[in-house]
Amino acid sequence: MRVGGRESHRLGQRNERSSLLEPGCQLGERVVREVVRLHRGQDASRAGRADRLPRVAATRAIELRTEIPGPRSRAILERERRAVARPLIVHEPIVAARARGSTITDVDGNTFLDFVGGVGVANVGHNHPRIVEAVVEQSERFLHTDFTVVPYEGYVELAERLGTLVPISGGTRGAFFNSGAEAVENAVKLARLTTGRHAVIAFEGAFHGRTLLALTMTSRTHPYKKGLGPFAPEVYRTSFPNAYRGPDSEVALHALERLFTAHVPPDHVAAIVFEPQQGEGGFLPAPPEFVAGLRTTCDEHGIVLVADEVQTGFGRTGRMFAMEHFDVEADLLVLAKSIAGGLPLSAVVGRASLMDDPHPGAIGGTFIGNPVALAAAAAVLDVFEDEGLVERAVVVGDAIRARMLGWRERWSAVGDVRGLGAMLAIELVHDRGTKSPAPALTEAVIDEALRRGLILLKSGVYGNCIRVLCPLTISDAELDEGLVVWEEALEAVLG
């Protein structure tokens, strides 16, 4: 959100007003007081529901003081090229100094609206004061014990709370990890140990992470899989529905049945892992009939159905979890990204019978379920409940979709508009008849938007989709400002 007092910071110097280390103050009180100060003019609890929007300043959120990128960002990125491993791609040529709500301010004092949200991590906004307060409070008590050595209540409490929220009937259990990929691999481990089978089925367009098994399940070859074989065995891939390009649900389900005949018998399959709406694959929602077909197939053959909700979870699709859009349940849900408001945490939550069946010690790890991240996650759930962020996601999504549909009417290069709730994307093409992907146009629009103060990110197997993952706490004024800038970028590129 737009806040006052956006001072420029010099590299290597601490702005006096933002210093939290002056003598004579308790660390927790100083940090909380500073965050609340930066959110002044707003209700720190943001207790209004979806129809009572956050107050915003009359001035624009975007504030550009230099060319983009500015001189300090360029200097740091020059150092980055000499110090950081080259395979780590930096998508934006700006360097963050601080982030608040829906904005990021770089080291040159330029403030951007953020429609990426750390790739779906900042659903409650950047540095929400209640998240910061929870992090500081837990940090002052203890940072680490290893839950499997000396347990702590925060782990138990979050497992209890998530168990009541996930759309899985009956008893549930939860286990916490660090990253989405780690949670995906542990979900597969649980499925394999419970069923006594080894094979896993994933889908074209899927993204499940970059560790070996998760990367094997991931579909996109470049840049994720190029040169990295051999991959994990017993992973099979089949078609995912695509309402714009095909196939439809019937064809995709037939392909799954053929997989059982031509490649792997169903009684060898431990798990089918899918995203209720594909993320990296281009924001493709799974049709309800397809998800129902997966559930029927799993029931017929004793296969565990795993929903990867790493990107779709925590209100993004207009429901707390995307599986709530369907009339069937998954057996296991994989959660991460916005679960802890920016701290590394992931989870597998599922049916108690599946989660409890493997032998003791089958899952674990030194840092899994870090107590500070768990405290942040508990605060995230409080914010969702108190601020009505699931309902807010519907409002935000409706506003974005309406604007995108207008773009599709105006520009033939906007071939498709799709997504659930506030998880939306446009797909750019050269020709609507052939649907030829236009990745260069996509990059040009993203670059033009950044020069105007809006951060966007592409997706899709062809790299020709522009997605929206803005914080759900974004105000109406900020949302409109960002969409206006996006439209200006489209106009600059498409004419």
C-alpha cells in the first residue's frame, strides 16, 4: 500500500528513521513499532471485510525517481554477475530495498506495484505487521530445536488448524517441510509407503519443483530439465486439459486410460499428482469433470490422489484451497508459498489413514517446520480470517478479469483470458486462428510495464502468458493503478 515517508537509502548506510538497533529498546517492540509506523494511515489489523476496502492515500502508489533500472540497482547487479552463480536467472533489473503491502521500493528509491507477490508467496501482502509481530515474538523465545528432537506447540497448533480448513472429510494429519518441492516428494513417499507401489503419474505442463523426483514430475524441459538426466524412474506423464488449445477433459481422461494399457498397469501406481490450476504451465484450471474423472480412477484402482496446491492455496483462487471448487476430494494436499507470508515453510495435509500408515521415521528433516515460520503461518491464518481475504480474492479477481476481457476485445494478440479467482493470466498470440505463441511480445509487455512501475511475470510452456499474483490485500486504488499501467504497456507494444 501507498505509505508516506519513502526516503531514498544509500547503499551501505542505515536511514536513521528506519534503524531498529538504537540502544535502550527491546528488539520486538522496536520492530513492531516500526512496521506499524510504515503502515500508518491504515488499520493495522485491516479488520474490514471484502466490501470494506483498505484506506489508501490519494497519491499514486507508483513513484519513479530514476530511470529503470536506476544506478544503484545497476551497480549491485554488476556485482551479482561477478559473485552469484550464473544459472540463477534474475528476471527484473531492480534491487529491492523494502516492501510493504502491494509495493516494492528499490535501492534507488523507485516504488513499484507488485503483481507477482514473490511468485504467489505474498497473498497477505509484504511485511504485514501481524506477521512481523509473530516472527519477532517467536524469534525472542527460540529459533530452532528440531521438532523431532524437542517438539513445540506451534507445530501441533498449525497442524490442527490446517486440518480443520482443508477440504478433506474425516480425520486429517499434517507434516511440515521447507519448500514446495520437498513437500511434493514427501507426499509421494507417503503414497508409496501406504500403497506399496512405486509408479507416479503427473501431467503435461506441470511444475512440482526442482529436486530430483519433483523435477522428474515437472513437464517443462527448458530451462528446468535441460541436461539434467537421468531422472527418477517410475514417473509417467499424460495429457492435461487446456480449454484454449486442447485437449478437452474427455480426451485427457482417455489418454490416462491408455497410459494404463500402454505404459504402466494401474495396480503399480501409487499416486496421481496434479495441480487444480496449473501455474508454470500457463494458469490452466482443471475442469470439474476432469477432476471428478481423476477421483473415480483413483477410487477404482486404489491410487492416492495428490493435489499440489503450492500456488493455488491460501485464497488465491477465491476459495481457501482450490480443491473447494470441485465436488470431490483429494487424499493429500501439498501446501507452500503463501502459507507463512514469506518465510520458507511447506506442508502435506491429508487423510489420517494415509498419513499415519508409514513406519516411524519415514519422513523428517533437521529444519522442517521451523518454529519461526510456523508462527508466521499461524498469523497468516489469523489475517485471512479477520480481513476476509478469501472473499477479497473474489472481488480482486472479478476486477482483473473484467479488465482482461476488455483487452481481449481490443487486441487480437490477447488470445485467451483464464483462471480462477485472483489467479488469472492472459495468453498472447500472433494470430488467433493459428494461436501461434508470441513470447517476444510477452517479454516486451513485461519490460514496458516495469519501466512504468509495474512488476509482472510470464508463465506457460511457450513463455507467452502474463500472470497475476498480486497480494490479496491490495486496495482498489492500487489495483486500478496497476491495471491502467498494464494496459498502457499493452498499448505501447501492441498499438
